[in-house]
Amino acid sequence: MTTPRSTELAADGRFHRQPNHFDARITADGSSGWPVEPGRYRLVVSLACPWAHRSVIVRRLLGLEDAISLAVVDPIRDDRGWRFTLDEGGVDPVLDIGFLSEAYAATDPDYERRVTVPTIVDTRTGHVVTNDYPQITLDLSTEWRAHHRADAPELYPEHLREEIDAVNEGVFTDVNNGVYRTGFAMSQAAYEESYTALFARLDQLDARLAERRFLVGEQLTEADVRLFTTLVRFDAVYHGHFKCNRQKLGEFEHLWPYAQRLFATPGIGDTVDFDHIQRHYYGTHPRVNPTRIVPLGPDRGRWPPAS
């Protein structure tokens, strides 16, 4: 979630996202070596990061707050990465570390790439279990089912998975990652390519929502969560900071009321922290915003009250 290292920029100026390094899974039957066990794992997130925000929303919607503890890092990174400066003494009270990078080093001393969120850490060993953000939320829905609250939504129902996966693939490529490919492009051609794909996909999604309340089926699913975390940041950071400026989210006929409905849903809007979002993006991308001035707009009052 920071300015990409040179290894993530191709010679033609295109941005390429770093693959996830730790991809172990926590499973209900423990066959992965990491069994589902309430109280054992700690989910480390930045409230600024859309990839991490997904896991915060899913954890809240499913009622897993008591089963999986949550650590929130400072939205402003330094050269050592994500910091626990929001905690007393600058140390996470459970993991007893000041930087998430310490858990990465303890797990793989040779790891040299970016430290990312969300990350799930085993509190017994202090080792990273996974930073595989797409799989984390799917496993919260499927492998942790025994610990969901009684009225938890079915975010990844079997009969809709094929369609959810198909929608997610396009949304990831052109929207979730597309805003980064646009904002971090280092050539005009790379920028125009990703910009065009981004708004073509948003137009398609806007049309898809013309006669339906959710992206897939008649219920809230993983697909909605994944799209929402980009939409809620769109006007605040992507429109201006990342030059995704054909139009604002608030100017889409169907995407805007859809995003507002999701924001008003308990467990979604109340997880949004616009202060963390704007301070992170405008304060930690010096190549994009060398002054690091954080804008005062847009008006957050356009969003409905979070339930």
C-alpha cells in the first residue's frame, strides 16, 4: 500500500503488484497445519488499505471479533514499514513487536520484499501465517463457519461461487488493482491503458446494478465487499491523487446509491476511517504527491450515517 518499489514497475511504466509470499491457510480440519482455533490468531490491518479493509468488514459481518483479535497499524509508514505506534509504547500488546516487519523476519529471515496488510500472525510463535488477502476473507467465510454469529450472512454461498469468482476477477483487474495501475503508471501509454479499462469496468458495473441491489444474486456477498472498499475510497483519493478523474463515484447513476446502501449496512460503513485513508495515500506516496498535503475535501457528509 505504499509507493511501489522499482521492481514493481516494468520498463514500459506499468505497475505490477507484488505476489503474496505467505499463503498458508487456516482450516477447520487443521489439515493445513494451521487449525481454526479462536483466540490463537491476530489479524493485522491498516484501516487505510482497501485489501485489509475487506478482512475487517468480513470479520465484523460474520461476528468473528472474539475469535480473531485485531491489530491496527499507523496509517503513516516509515522506512521500516507498518508501525504499531497507535498502541501504548509503540508496541502491539499481543505480539510484543513495534513493526509488522519483525513478524516477517521471524518467519523468513531472508524476506526482502514489502511487508503488506492484511497479515494473520500466530500469537503462539509470532510467525506470519498468511498475507494472502484474497484467500483470507474466503476462509473467514468458509473455514471459520463454526464460530460465526447465529445470523451471519452467507458471503460466499456455494451456489453462487462461480459467478462471484467471475465478477471478482474483473473487479480485481480493472478496479481494485486498476486504480493502482492508473495512479502508479510511469508512462502516458500505461496510464491511458489502465484508465480506460477502469472506467469501462465501472460503466459495466453501473449498468449491472441498474436493476439489482447486489452484484451477485439477491444478497450481500464477497463480491460486494471487494468492490465497496475501492468505491468508498474513490472520491477521497483515487479521483484526484491517482488521476482517475473521468468522473467521481457520486456521479454514477447506480454505483453511487449502491455504495451508499452498503455504507449504511451495519458492519460496513462503521469500519471506514476516512482520516486514515487520506493521511496514508497523500502522506506516503511522495512520487505522486511530493508536497504530502492532505486535501480537506471531499465532503464526507454525502455518505449516510454508518449504522
